[in-house]
Amino acid sequence: MSTDSISVCFDATRLRTRLKAVEQPTGIDRVDLAYLQALSADPQLALSLAVRGVFGIRQLKPSATQQLLEDIARCWCARPTDAQPLFLAVRDWLESPALTPCAPLARNASPRARRELGSEPDLAPARLREGEEQMRRDQKSLQKPSQPTLYINTSHGQLYRPAYARWLTRTGLRGLFFVHDLIPIEHPEYSRAAEPARHAARLDTIAAQAGAVLVNSAATRDALQAYWAARNVRMPAITVAPLGVGLHSAEPQFPAPKAVVPYFVMLGTIEPRKNHLLLLKLWRQMVAADPLAAPRLVLVGRRGWLNEPVFRLLDDSPGLAAHLIECSGLADAELLALLHGACALLNPSFAEGFGLPVAEALAAGVPVLASSLAAHREVGGESADYLDPRDVEGWLHAIRDFAEPASPRRKHALLRVARYQPPTWAGHFEIVRETLRTMHAQSTCPT
């Protein structure tokens, strides 16, 4: 390790938790994973990991850090050599004749490796005392680091807990935080009841503890600056660092479905702000008008929260069974094959901080119909088509246009997609490294 190395402590709490819960990383999981991979591979960084568990916040021992890295590589990063049953079922349905009902899909079984992951310690009295003693030792070791250490948090989920602010103050760690959006505050109607207050608490912690803040878009930066300015709080330096896009670089292991009926794809958790309800209503309308002419729709994403009207439509609309399929847990290569056969990606979301599915589809050469949000326009530029998320007729005409085999509108979209230059993780981490170098220099300057 170089004597000029920078000591960094990355918060892996979400990664460790999600690794045990989902088959494939999504959204913020992908950002956390990209950071862990980049930080652990950088010879100029001395990396340690912090996690919040039942005994509080602590640094992992080197052996536990190595085990987590190995678990992630085994469960999330290993590329399957054969298509999995879920993808094969979706592909078979897309290649089936029109009006073939979709059979209910079984969820992908969790990989065997996931079942072998370690669990949290049990809470028997002896184990509880042992854990508390270990926590005190871990915390004491961080109270006076041998060299300035920079704390990195890219998921911000747990930062509403007061323990984080106390821990950072006690240890003297300077924070580099990534803020993904202000959606719970700006659009509380799309969040669980506790989320607006929790997100405000997260932003309070970041404002007080951050040496620097990264955001995914100028839209997020502007919203964050306005929020802090309105509250007259200390405002750390904010830098825009667009997220990298890696889906298109996955090995094209599987061919695109040879679709009998044109189909569209929507990516994302099935939650209210994603506006799945618009698409389901449109599909019911198209099926009612002409079942044979109606395209198919593939919804890729887990079911979320506060979305009972959508869940009822998905569960209780027999007329949609031959036109819609719902799945989650596809590997990157499988998702890429699915996108390559689609007429377009649909993203009618009401609110976004970045719009990663838009960037991923465009980078893969797939046309995009997206809502006219500032974040979408920022990431998609002139390569995507934008519509008001409430413009029912506009979305209906666009979907019908793109479903036509000789569609001039889609042909023109493909020409624009071919010119798309996606943001890269290499570019992102150049910004991260420069920010870390600046923070490190400030930490080592005599006061």
C-alpha cells in the first residue's frame, strides 16, 4: 500500500442486507455495488467497511470484509452460463402465438450461495454481551484513527437514525455522501407515511456531517440546493456525478426473443410514482379495441408499496393475461436480450432523480418513450421521446406508432439512439477520486 494512500470507510449496510433479500441488484444496489468494486480495486485507497447491525455501527474485520466481497461476487456478479427458467418462460411466451395466455410465473429460486450467507448473531444473553463488547472495541478503535479516514455512504437509507450522526461525530470521520433524489420530500404522496420525515432527517445528517456531496444529476443538485437554502443550513459542496451505465456491456449471451407480437418493456419497482397505472389502463383500452392488434407488455420489477389499484389490475384482469407478463430477478444478460427484442422501453414515471432505465435502454440501442421530467431529459438528451406522464392520448398514439413494424417514428428514434453517448462508471469515478483527494488534502492540512 502506498504511503500516499487515502483511508476510506465505505458503508456496506444496504449491500449486506439486500444481498440476502434479492436475486439481482437493482437501483441503489447497483450504485453501492459499483462503488464497492471500484474502491476495493483502487491501489491508492486503503478500504474498510462499516455496517449497521443489531449491535450498532461498526467496522468489519478484514476477514469479514473479504467474506462479504466473496459473497457478493458469488451471488450477484457470477454470470450464468445458461438462461434461467424465469427468462425462458418469458421468452417462450413472447414467441407464442397471439392471444396465448401467460401462465403464472414462479419466482426465481434464490441461489444456493445466498442460503449459505451468514446471518445476524442471535440475541441470547451471552451472545448479546459478546456483541456489545465487540461493538465497544470497534468504536474505540475508530475514536482516534491513525490517519484521517473518509466515510463514504452512497445509499443514505439508514442516515435518518441519530446513531449515525453521533457515530460520525465521535469517530471524527469526514463524510462523502451520495444523494439520489428528494422525492419523499417533494412528492410525499408516492412514499410511505414515515419517509418524508426520515428523508428530512437524512438530509439534516448529511448537511451537518458532509465534507462533500455527490448527486446523480443537475436536477437533483438544484432541488437539494433549494431545500438547504430555504432552511438556511450549512451547505456542503455539491458535485454532479452522473451514474455509469453498465447493462449494455454485459455479454450478449442470449438472443433476443423472436417475438410473434410486438412488445414493450418497463423496468422498475411497481410503486405509485412509476405510473404503471397509466400503462395498464392503456393496455386494457387497446385489448378492448382489438385484441389481435394489441402489443404485449413486460413489467420487469418487484412489487412495491401503496399500489393496491395496480396490484388489483395485475391480479384480476383476465383480459390482460394474453398481453402482459410480470417478472423480476432477471440477470443482466437476460434483461439485455429482452430489451433488444422490444419496440421500446416505457418509462412514464411521475418523479425521478436520474432515470437509470432510460440510460440503460438507450445505451443498449433501444428506443425510449419517457415522461418529460428534467432528470429524464438530462440523461436521455435528444435520443429519447418525451411525453407528459398524464397525457393518455399521447402515450396511446406513441405506443401504437412504435408497435408498427415499419413505423417511421420508431425508425427516426433509432437514428437518434445510435448517436447516444451513455455516462460511464469510469467518468463517474474520476469525479469520486478527485473529490476524495480534495477531502483528504483538507483533512491533512494543519489547522
